[in-house]
Amino acid sequence: MNSLLLKTTVRLSRVNLFSIPQRTLFDIQNVWGRTAVDTQKPIDSSPLAEIPIQDESVGPLSGVPRDMFKERRCRIFVSARNAMQSGTNNQKKWKVEWDTKERWENPLMGWASSDPHSSVIVEFGSKEDAIIYCERMGSL
């Protein structure tokens, strides 16, 4: 009996009990079984229309002032999840925003200028769509 117990303890000691399997960010699941927010395009979605990859500039035809795209720097990003809420709705959208210009104030009357393009944020389903939009509009 003692020899059987000794053999089983020897066999158990050979197994590494503290081995942790390597996981990526996309393997981790939350309480409801959803995976972490990924910024990849969903596999099952099919595009409504294919955007041609060729270079074509539609910026002059869009009606947007030239300084909106030529003199401003754009930023393509995915917004961070709100720490105060646990929901993940609208977190997979890529956004494009432009920097704001310097504002001025009239010293005599106290009037202040405003920048109408400072609040413009355009949303896209994937990073590639946002890059193609910026290239076609002349921002990149």
C-alpha cells in the first residue's frame, strides 16, 4: 500500500501544476461570455459597396473648405471604453477627428471666435475605411 502511494506522489510531482497556458487578448472573455473589444472588422459582415483602391481625389468636389483638410492634421483612433460604464456598445467604431485652430477674442467688444470644424467627428467600421476616406479627401 505504501509503495502504491509513493508511486502516485512521484507521478504527480512530475506534472507541472503551475503551468499557465499562454493567452492572447482576444482569448479573454468577460462574465457574459463576450470576448474583449477587438478593433478588427467582423468576419461575417459583407461590405455594402467596394471602395476602389486607386488614387482619386474627391476633396474639391465635396464642398468642404480647403483648409479643413490641407492645413489641419487628422487623427484616426478608436475611443477608449468609458470607465464609469460596463457596456461595450459603439466601441468598435474607428473615428477621424481634426485638430482645432487657434481662437481669437476681439479686445474692444469681447467677441470670441469659434471653430465650426472642431466638433466634426466621422465614424467608420474599420481602420482601412477611415484611411481610404482621409486619402481621398486629401488629409493624408
